Amino acid sequence: MRRTRRFVMAWLALMTSIWGLAAPAAAADPPDLIRVVTDATIKQGFDKMFKVELMGYVEGGTFEVSGDGLALITPHGGIKPSSDPNQWRIKLAATTDATPGLRDLTYIGPDGQTDTLVNAIEVLLVEVIADTGISGHVFSDGDGNGLEDAGDTGLAGVAVEVVASDGEITTASTDAAGNYIVTGLAPGVTKVTYSTPLGATLTAGSELQTLTVVNEVLTSAATVGYSGPAGGGSVDILGLSSTTTDIAQGNRGFYIVNVTGADIGAAWSFSGTGLIVTKVVDGPDQVRLAVVAAPDADLGPHDLTVVNLDGATDTLLDALTVVP
């Protein structure tokens, strides 16, 4: 039996050398999903870019998240390479009713091989994020009647300054829906000041408000409305002509935006959390933005949105990237 086996093995070796028979191709190494590099939380109703470390990524692979209400945004920003060849940026969207809690993240290669990182992403309740502080809303008053009627929209990019009872000053900016939240304030008498957008007129509420902040309560400021000159009907952000499109957490920077059709006093804002437009210098075809990144600003690319006073809007995807 042993002689027969040795004979068969020798014969196979001989045939391989004579006929150039190739050994079967080795299967691709299985993927290894190691960790989520950036902050691994996402709020209900928000989009967020995550950086993940993955060994063995193959072009055409994709990601899935367990549970409901959390999905990969594939038309844009789905999967992008990072500066590290073993790290990838993926953009996820959470619905407003996504179930809070930890989720598993799975990579699926085009050959069907998978790897799962257990409890990789956590969905946060929006309600648990707000604690002692204030919230407010600013709208664009299209007809100037002082009321937020049907057709009026939230006004983005309005600068807000909050002076807490202990003298601590916090700046914020309204988001694309015209809302803002400032938390972590000391309880007591708090002053809130709104900066009038260039070319706009106050029609509702007051730009200087005094509120009493209560511990572990989110106090609502009175709604503020502005009217302004009608826009040209459309606005188009062409891009940034600044020397850099990065900003470090905790830093401030100035960025030049090439744009057509933007109103004087149009509202500018960034997606995600932690990027605040503190000043806008208008020009005919360029706008200069002063931007502050909070120390805990979301890492990765942020979209830039402009909203004209007549509601015309445009968004530049991945306009500014927050780095550590």
C-alpha cells in the first residue's frame, strides 16, 4: 500500500512538471473587521461618517448594520478610502425612530466572505442628549407678517450667543431646519443674543432674550423670524477655493466659497455636529466663512448648505473635513 501511494505521488509530481499542471488557486484571505476608529455613536435622525479599520477589503464589498433604522448611504459617501490603506470611511443614516442601543457591523466581500464586529455602533436617543440648557428656532418670514406660515422655512446659519448665569459664553448656529440646542449650562438667569443676518429684518421674537435655565431641563427660547430681499430663485455652490479644506477639532478657520445666486444674508451651515459658522462676509461671487470646530466635533467630512432668504438652497457634499 505504501509503495502504491508513493508511486501515485511520484506520478503526479512527474505529470505536473511535464504538463505544467497548476495547483488549485488559493482562496482570498477572509476579511477582518477590526474596529470603529472614530466615535461609534449616532443620534436618531442624523447622518454620520464613520472610519473603520478593515483588513482584506475588496472593491465591490459593502457593509450592513444589524437592527432597524440604520443604513449605509450608498448614492454618495457610501464607502471611501482613508489615508490609511486599511481604514475606510462609511456614511450611515439613522431614522428618527431607529431603536436605541448597540448594533453589529458586518462587512460583506464580493466573493461572499463576511466578518462581523459585535456591538460596533450605538444609536442614541435624541432625548437623552439634551440636559440643562436651551433650545431655539429661527425661521425665514417670506411674507414678513411675523408668523411662521405655511411656506416659511427654518433659517440656517444664524449665529447665537448664550451667556450663562456663571458668565460662561457659548456660541451656536442654527442648523438646516433653523434649530439649535446649547447644553451644559449652569442653572439660573441666561441671556441669548441672535445676530441679524446681513440684509435681513427682524419680524418675530426678540434678538435679546433673558431665560431662566432650570437644572436637567431644556428651556425653549422664543421663536425668532427674519425677512429679507428676495433671492434670484436659485443658488449654486461651486466649491471652495481655500488652500485647505480641513479643520482640526477645537480650532477656528476661514474658508472662501465660490457661489452663484446667493443672497446677501443667506444662511450657511454644516452637517453633523460641532461645526459652527460664526461669521459670513458676503461678496458677489465669493463668500468668506469663519468656522469654529468644537473639541468634540464629528470627525470626517461635513456637507456645506446655503439657504437663501426665499428658501432656495444648495449643498456642497464633503466640503470640510474635521481632523483630530
